[in-house]
Amino acid sequence: MHHISEWHSFDPRDRQTYPKVDAPVQVRYESGALSVGFSHDFFPPSHYFLDSLITGSRYIKEEALPDL
């Protein structure tokens, strides 16, 4: 997978750890599983999660996204 940033830790209660740009991202879950999509698919823009299984994210190149 071609990525353009390093992994960033995610804390659902800390808005500073949410992606800053609505762009393609790869997310990592507590289980170690990975998913790709646009950041707005994983991180609500207007409110905090109360809890999340996501532990980290990184920006990726758009061509790395599957056909959605």
C-alpha cells in the first residue's frame, strides 16, 4: 500500500487526534485489522466518538482505495 504519512495514534475523546483533512486514509483497529476509505467514513466531522475500536490512522494515496 502506498501511503503518504506515518501512523498517527487515535483517541476518540481527543479531537486533536482526528484526521485534519477529508482524504483517503487507512485505519488500524484494536484487533490489528486494517480498513481503507475516506476519513469522513471513519471519523464524524461534527462530534466525538464516545468509544472507538480504531487505534490509529494514516493518509494514503487515492489510487490505493478499492473501487467504492
